[in-house]
Amino acid sequence: MATVKEYSVEEKLASVLRLQKIDSKLDEIQVLKGELPIEVKDLEDEIEGLNTRQSHIENEIKGIQDFVSNKKAAIKEAEALIKKYEKQQDNVKNNREFEAITKEVEMQNLEIKLAEKHIKDANEEIKDKSRVLEGAKRAVSDKEANLKHKKGELEKIIAETEKEEKGFEKESDEARSKVDPRLLAAYEKIRKNYRNGLAVVTIVRDSCGGCFNAIPPQRQAEIRQHKKIIVCEHCGRILVDNDLEASVTI
């Protein structure tokens, strides 16, 4: 039966330290990109929202314009009826018929005035919505120009770092496969807890290289012995000595 090699604590620390160094290189590339990926995505979402709003306003204006057209048609119809009634007035036989036709003429004149008021109000609404529409168009234009600039910056950085980034990603995958599973799980958990992604740190001036809290001399001696995996009691990061750090390269 094949035997599974048992790695020493020093080998386990060296493997997770190497992974940290590779991941830190990937983190540096992400820092170089900065907030650009998020800014680009936010601008794209804003432009999409503005375009949707623009479409809604255009549809609203179209609806109001249709309303105005209908009112204009109603005015023409009323004017035609008034002419018809005025002709009928010339042939009435009694006052009752004359008064009835006069009332119809008055009614159509009221319909015309009401329609004209509706048209006036609708045209004012069209003007207001047109101003809002122009504002939305300007906003889209400005944001599209900004998006083009941001995308250009991001694409330049990606072009400059893509080969290096892919290389480190491949190395990171390979390094992960060589880290003890339980240690890897702890490493991943610690990395997620800190924005700088540092899960493995050295001793800096007798302090933790992550949180800078002091490490007692006895604890430092234990870290240098590589007999067990020691974490900072303040921040939980994995601690390694400077000699091990210098011996692990990528």
C-alpha cells in the first residue's frame, strides 16, 4: 500500500508562505487596477438606467402628442358641426328649434375651448418633459464619455498585466494544491477577514507584521523553531520568522 508523505511543520509553513507571496502579487495587480472595474460597472449600470428613463420619457411625450392630435381632431369635428348647425338655423320653423340648435352650437364652442385648454396644458407638459429628456441625454453623453475614459484606463492596465496575472494565477493554483488542506482552509478564512489579504506575516520589530501588536520573546523563539504553527493572538494571522520568509521565493 502506498504511503502518504507526512510534511513537517516547516514544510507546511513554507508552502503556505509561498502561496501568500504569490497571492500578494495578484493583490498588487488588483490594487493597480484600483476601483476602475467597480467604476466601469457602476457607470454601465447608470447609463442603462438613464437610457431606460429616456425611453419612458419619450413614450410619455409620444402619448401626450397623440392626446394633442386627438384633441385637434375633436376641434375640427366640433367646428364642422357648428357650421352644420349654423346652416340649420337659417331653416328653422320656430323658436324652439332655433334655441335647440343654438344650444348645440354653444356646446360645441365649449368643447372647442375645453380641447384648446387641454392642448395648451399638454404642450406645456411636453415642454417640461422635453427639458427632462434633454437633461437625461446630456447625462448619458457625459457618462458615456467618462465610461470610455475609464474603460480605456482599465484596458491599458489589463493589457500591461494580463500575462503576468495569468502566470501568477497558475502559480497560485499549483501552490494551493501543495498546502495542507486544513492549513489552506485557515489561510483562506484569514485572507477574507483583511482587506490587504495578508494571512501569513513575519515578525517586524518584535511585533506582528499584520496588526503590529507586540510578540513576547518566548513566542518569537517558538516561531523560529518551526515545531508548530503559531498564529497571532490578536489578529489570528499565521506567523513566520524572517529566515523562513527569506528562504521562500517565487
